[in-house]
Amino acid sequence: MTVLVTGATGNVGRHLVRELLDDGRRVRALSRDPARAGLPAEVEVVGGDLAEPDTLGGVFDGVVAVHLITFDGSGPLTNGRELVELAVKAGVRRATTLWSGEVGDVERAVAAGGLEWTRLEPVEYMSNALAWAESVRAEGLVREPFPEEPSAMVHEGDIARVAAAALVGDGHTGRSYSLTGPEVLTVPDKVRILAAALGRDLRYVELSESAARERMRAAGTPEDVVDFVIGWHRNPPEQAYSLSSTIEEVTGLPPRSFADWAREHASAFSVPPSS
């Protein structure tokens, strides 16, 4: 069977491609820029953009299952019905959707379109901490608002493991899976754990909400996305800090900790040695 992975060059997508390959599956990966995808040679990389269905001719041909992202850099995708119609017409039978914090157009279209669907609902990604890499390397500090915000942050590789299980296995149709890590952490907790993984002292500096908004705007984040993200962090929903056993139940493996993630990514936060 061929599995199509959209968002294949993203934090979850790269892990999912690897999981499927290791399971012996044929993988097709969708990328806006196939020449720069940097995926394993055995992956069939095709060009296209989910936000522009006219670019997707033939992308779903021969595909049995598809992993669909539900948002891109501009915000939630709003053409779910067109995407599902293309997939169903090509013979796709199964889909996983990657939740963006609320059920949107793609999730609704997949559920209504006759596909065997599984909705993945991860809370905060551990990979969000990569946004701290520059300030950690240069100044040894992390600037974030809402120091007491609790988060059951999840390893992106564990999200991919659940996605792979749902795409190629049975018993997942119509399920919404809340995905969390093994512990609830505040921002200072994360900084402390990262510091231990790096073997150096790090400082946490509380950022005001207004400064956090300005930082996101300066990075080109649309205003509605700024509002959503700030609102989530200021008053996180219960799901964001309620531990779930789903990852171990679905994959047979316990969820990885933030300490695991920090050790894996230590090089991103380390100052390279002088030449």
C-alpha cells in the first residue's frame, strides 16, 4: 500500500515518513518544494500545495491512506471538501488528520466524506522549544510569557508513531486521540530540564503578553493566529495539561519525556566550538 504524507517536511511529518518506511510501507510525500525536501531516497516526493487543489493532480493516485495536515503557515486550511473529494475519487480509504487546536474545515470534511478517519489531537509539541535555540546559544536564557502555564507537552515522534499505527492498522476508525507526554511542566520546568541536558546554566525571563504578541507579529504570524496562540497559553484548555495514556495504548511504547527530547536536540542549543 502507498501512504501519502502531507506536511512531510514538518516536525511530525519527517518522523511519520521514517515510521512508515521502517514498517515496510511505500511512502509518497507532498512538498511545495520537492528539490529541497531532504527526505530519504526511497520516498516518492511529489510537488503540490494543499491550499491550492489545482496543484494536486495525480497526488492521490494509488494511495490507500493519507495523513492530512489541517493548517499551513497562513492558518487553518479551508478547502477540506475539495481535498476529500480528490482523495475519495482516487480511491483513498483511510485518513489521519493532525489537529490544530480546534476542529476545523478539513476535520469536518474528512468525517463527512466517507473515509475511515482518525483525529490526532496533540497538545504542545516539544519541538516548540526550538524557538529558544538562538537566545539559549547567544545569551543562555529563555524569554516566554505565562510562567505558570501547565503543559503535558508531547514528543513529535510519538505523534508520528500513533499516526502510523492508525494509517496502517485496524481499530482506529472514528477515534479522536488526545496525545500528551508523560508529565505536566511549566515553562521554568522546561528551562531547568533543558539546562540539565545541555550541562549549563540557563535563565528564564518572563515576557509580558504584549511583548509576546509583538514578537509573533514580527515573525509574520497572522493576527488571528496570534490571538489563538496567546489565548491558549493564557488560559489553556484542560486537555493541554491532562495526561493521556493513548500513546502507550496505541503503540505499546511509553511516551518520551522532555528530557529525552532535550538530549536528542542538544546540538541545536549548543554554541559551536571556535575554529
